[in-house]
Amino acid sequence: MSLKFMFVDMNAFFASVEQQFNPRLRGRPVGVVPVRADTTCCIAASYEARKFGVKTGTIVAEARRMCPGMVFVEARHEMYVRVHQAMVAAVETCLPVHHVHSIDELSCKLSYAHMPFDAAVQKAREVKEAIRRRVGEYTTCSVGLGPNIFLAKVAADMKKPDGLTTILREELPHKLFDLKLTDFPGIGPRMHRRLESRGLTSVRQLCAMSADELESQWGGILGGRFWMALHGHDMPDLPTHRRTVGHSHVYRPNCETRRACRACSCDCCARRLRECGGLDIARGDWMCMLRFVRVRRGRRGRT
């Protein structure tokens, strides 16, 4: 019984929600943008757009060149939050939600009765059907099943869109050999460059290393935890402490003054501080911190 966790990842979430609620967008390449400007970037792209190479972060002007028929819609975050809540509720009809990782990702811990392969796969199908029925047929998800959350997430990423993938502990590490290093959570661009500079270029090499060697590569205990997760061990989460609060917002080009941008940023940061109960600091210190809010007027208009 090596399947202990299920990871649910909504496919092209913002773009698929727009297609669900606007039938005219279905089957068409769609890009979701923060503002209608060629200088901003796509914060989501439908799978029809991804076939042309458009992805999250692609500048709108470049996306138009890559995909001339692409449709751009302005983001509606309140609606995405409502759909997220509906998605969580749909999953809860099948399994208790163990952890919500982001607006489009969550994980469930399987009960003892659902750990056998056939039972786990059946439950994953029920989750996919519940989301389709309660949220919408265009808001598909990819589901991964694995011995821990780390490998369940890797499994969910292995087949998109609308996939269902399992990674059994007895299949390790061979089932991972066709992946790239950057397919693993925790190996971003900087870590990837660091590993390559030390001669580690393939997943086969990564899996062959010992826990001590990975600790050396990572420069600390995170390497050892990565080794445990990679080999199917269920690792408890490390306790975390919030030390910073940030907020990002994209303004329309030449629409607001610098003072207005700063006021909006301070208000948003202060709201987030209130929501999380502060950072174990006095209220007077909050306002001192807010004086250091930076407003950057780049070509994407981001603050």
C-alpha cells in the first residue's frame, strides 16, 4: 500500500475558468492578462495558446506575434477565488482536503481503505468527476497519486491536461528517469544552474546520490529531506514562521501617479498584515515598515 497521497492540480486554471464562463472562448487560444496593454505579460495561457509556445510570463506583444488569433482577457481574481472554493468543496465530497497549496493546487491524504492501487485510482477518478460536475467541464484537473505529497505532485505534472498518474514506491527510482531536473519541486533555475555547475545533469545521477551527498549539494538539511522525499518517504512538514508580507499589483500604463501607486501598495500590505495578525511586531513598527514600500515603474507597470 504505497499510495498515500493524492495531489490535484487544476489545468491552466485562470484561462480554463474564463473558457468555462464564456463559451465564445472555448477551443480558442486565450491569454489572461492583468491589464489590457501590449507591454504587460500573460499570467495564464490556455492549452490552445501553449501549442504556439505562449506561456505564463510571455509579453503580450510577443504572444500576438506567436499566435495571431489569440484572445486576451483581463483577469477577474474574485471569480477565480469563487471557483477555487467550489473546487475545494467538490473534492471534499470525495475525500477530506489535507492541505491547500495554492489557488489551483491541493492535496489529500488517503485513508487506509483507499491506499490500495485500485481503490486509490477509483477515488482519483471520483475527484475528477466531482470537479467536472460541480465546477464545470472546461475546468479540468490533473491528479497524481504517490507515497508522499512530493511525488504525488510530480506525478500530477507528468500528464497534462486532464491526466491521472501514479508513482508507486516500488517503481522508484526508475519511473523518474525520463524527467528533467526542473520537473521536481525545489529545483528552480538557480538550483538547476548550481547542480549543473557541479556536474549533476540528469535525474538518474540525482537518484543515485546519497542523502549526505545531496545535503552537500543543497548546502544544508534540505538536501537530506529532498533525498527522503525523492525515495518515497513521507516527511512531516517543517514548521515555518512568517517574516515578510508582500503584495504585487499591475497598474495600467500611465494611469496612476507615483503617489497613488504607493498609497495602494501601503494599503494592500497593511491589509495583509492585519489578516495574518502581524509579524509579532508592534503596530507602530508596521507603519515604519510601510514607509519603505517600493514603487517600481517598469515597462510592465508592476509595483
